[in-house]
Amino acid sequence: MTWRVFSPEEGGDPWIRIEWREEGGPPVTPPSRRGFGSRLVSSTVERELAGKLEVRFDPEGLFCAIEVPRGRTLPFGAAKAEEAPEMRVGGATGA
């Protein structure tokens, strides 16, 4: 899994992109129908978070990418974006 913060437009509001990729398992085939979990994830990302969802059933493994506006992703307990701590990519530095 990887994630990054980006702006889709120059000077625009930041978005978060999360990618999940499965590899090394048995060959993957697309399902014959969309199940409850797939519908739940799709409606949450696209309707509740005003984001974008991409799901591919590649033969090498499942690929899922989620893009949502950062302002729609608040930590538990934060009532609005101004109360959310700034997200930073990378690990902590030690002395």
C-alpha cells in the first residue's frame, strides 16, 4: 500500500491518493457480480467522500486506487478540517 498527497490543479486543494496492490498470489479473475463490500466501498468513496475509485482485477492481483479531497478526510473526533493535524509523508526522525 502506498499513499501520497497531491493537487489535481495548480494551486488547488490537496487530495489524498491511496493505492493497494496485491501480488504473488494465484491468478485473479474479475468477479461475475459486484458484492456488498464492493458496492459499499464505491458508494463511500464516490458519494460520501466526493472522491474517485479505480478497481482492477489484473491477472497478477487486485489493484485499487482511491482519491479523495483531503478536506473530506478528518481524523476521528475532528469536527472540521481546521481541527485536523497536518499530514506529512515520511517517517519520524530521531537523534
